[in-house]
Amino acid sequence: MIELVGLKKSFGDLKAVNGIDLLVPKGEFFAVLGPNAAGKTTTIKMIAGLMKPSAGTIKVAGFNVQDEPLEARSRMAYVPDFPFLYDKLTAWEFIVFTGEIFRMGRSEIDSKGRELAERFHLQDFINKPIEGLSHGTRQRVAIVSALLHDPEVFVIDEPMVGLDPQHARIVKDVLKERTMTGMTVFLSTHQLSVAEEMADRIGIIHQGQLIAVGDREELRQLSGNDGALESAFLTLTSEDSQEVVAEPGASS
């Protein structure tokens, strides 16, 4: 459902992403971890079509993001860590606007939008201008809008930023439920606990490369560490760890 082949992105002499190969199948919850400036957000922006790769290809739902952008984006949703919303619109107007972009009918927008707004506890904010909403509430509006058209692929960068524990739990539950019905989730996070709790597989990006892919137990084995995911992550991304140690078959 998401396929990256030889993905690279350079900014001058800086190789932000340096040859990533990855296949995330339909219905998988995939989380990517990495230190600051490892290449996570650059990778996500290329998947979302917001940044052009220096080399390599990206396919979403079978469509090449560069060659078939409309087909790919119509099947995808993307929520950045600090989403841009139109401040002068109300939360509901923004939800409706997003649905219309994806050519949804008004009755479908109304039914799905109201259901999602209730699930994310937005009833008290639905008719208020976005400019007056807290960051956490804006984040919930962005997630509701992204889920509205039932995307096949959901790409989200640091989803828990600004969310209180109650609403973070709702986001986790909804994303997990959607994967159970076939939606693919590609999530970037600094919170190892989120990856450990939610992901079917975890990828670790370090210095622009995907150095390890596997489930929690496989990553522990790759790192030679029998402890928690945090210990495995620190071992794999340490300055002393130079080799790329991807799981056999990680790209297939």
C-alpha cells in the first residue's frame, strides 16, 4: 500500500534521506522512529507529495506519487505535527471544505463529519472559529477532516503533540480500528511508548537510512538487547552502531 524504492533526498551536500526501501502492506500500522534530523519528516513529506525526491520512487495504493499525484493523493490523508488550518473558518466549515475537496456529497459529509466530531469530542467547538481553538483542539479538527473521506492510507507526523491523555487515547483507538478494516497507517513519532503500543512493525531511521525494521521483539533481537524498546532504539542509533541492520525481507 506504501512502497518506497531507492528513496533519496538531498539538500546541497546534506543527504537527508539516503536510499530507503520499504513496503508497508494494506492494513498495517507502521511506526517510524528516529533521532532528531534523522530524515523522518522529510520521508513523510515525500510520501505526501509535498517534497520531490532527489531519486527513487514512491507508490501509494499502487499509484506513483510523482507521476500520478491526483490518484495517489485522493486515496491518502496527511496530518503534519502542526497542521495548517484556515483560521477564519469554523471547525465545521473546515471539515465541510475538506470533504468537498475530496468530492464527497454534502449528505455524506454531514453524516460522517458529525459522527467523527462526536467521537473526537468536538461538539462544543464545531461552530467556533479555528483561530480561537487550542492546539490540541485544532489537531483533532485536522484528524477528523483527514479521516472524513475514508482514506486507504493515513500518514501522520507526531499525532499526539498537544493532545491530552483522553484525546490521545481516542486517536490511538480510531487509528487502530481503521487498520482493522484495511486502512494503512504510516506514523512518525518520538514517543517510543506509542510505537510500542500501536505498531505492527516499527522502522528506525538514522542518518537518512532505514537501519532496522521489525516488530518489537525483532528489533530487540537485532540490537542484541533483551530489554525494552527504548534500550533497543538507543543501541541501534548509538554512535558506535555503524552497520545498517534491516530485518531480512523488510522490503517485501
